[in-house]
Amino acid sequence: MPLLVIAAGACDVPGLPAGAFQQAAAAFAARHPHAEYVLIPDAPHYVQATHPASVSAAIEGWLAGLK
């Protein structure tokens, strides 16, 4: 089953080390044989709310690539 993992690049959660979101999302995607990992570098963890155009583009691109 295809899977799209979209990760936020900025860490805005107090107490979490820089890169925590990216590492967790990348590890999750790496465990799935049909996953695609997309990083939105400057986005905080509510990436869909703060960067809707980037999220939409990632989803649309991913959907276009499905067979």
C-alpha cells in the first residue's frame, strides 16, 4: 500500500531537539516499502496549517505518481 509521509523541518515544540520531527518521520517512512518521504524544510509541526500550498503540492505530486 502506498504511503506519503510529510515532515516538518522546523522544530517548534519546547523540549524536542532540532531534527526530531524529521528523524521520526524518516524512520517511519524507511520502515514502509512503498513510502515516499517529503520534507518541508521551514515548516513547524503544524505543516498543513502553516504551509498548505507545499502540502497540497506534495500530495498532488504523490497522487499523480500512483498507478
